[in-house]
Amino acid sequence: MALGSNVGDRAAHLAHARSRLGALPGTRLVAASRVEETAPIGPIAQPPYLNQMVVLETSLSPAELLAYCLAIEAERGRERGERWGPRTLDLDIVRYGKRSVREPGLTIPHPELPNRDFWQREIAELEGKHV
């Protein structure tokens, strides 16, 4: 899972997400990468992001996990507006084991995975590799 925030108390938003994700039914937070500040992606001028990747073990289906993620984002005041716009909290299911999912509103692996260097670094850190 990828966590990101660039509005408000960014570190508190990420901490809330880690806590809530680890407390989901049938779910355990196994590992977390370091928190990294990155430039925003896209054409909209906005503050930098704090980003982090976490590993979860879960019995939830990808669709169930997504529903919980959307609820956690809403708890932190996330409003869905412009694509790649500023946000209090953004939770993305980047991978789900070796599964592939192609459903309306959910694609796993995340289609932006190859394009986000910071995700690559954070995944490598979690996998114990050096970039």
C-alpha cells in the first residue's frame, strides 16, 4: 500500500493511516518504509508530499480493502476533486501479492507503479534491496 499526504499535518495523516490499516479486520501491518518527501506529480501547483509504503497481511479481498481505504481517506477529510490534486490522504493499493485485478475503479498492480521512482525505492527498501 502507498500512503501520501500534502495537505495539513502530513505526518499525522500518514500515522493515522498506518494505525487504521493495521486495525482492519483480518489485517496486520507487517512493515513500513521510511517516510519520504517528494515533489507533486501533475500540472497542478501544490505543496510537496510525504509518501510511505506499507506491507499488509490481510484476509480482505482487494475490493474490500479499497472500500476501507476510501473510508480512511474520508476520515482525514479527503475530498476527491482534480486528478493529481492536493489531498489530505491518499491510499493506493499498489500490489496485492501476485494477484492482478482489473475491475471498475481498481487496477492491481497499480498502473502508475512503473512511473513512480519513490514507490520503487520504498518497495525496494521493504524487500530489503538497495537501489
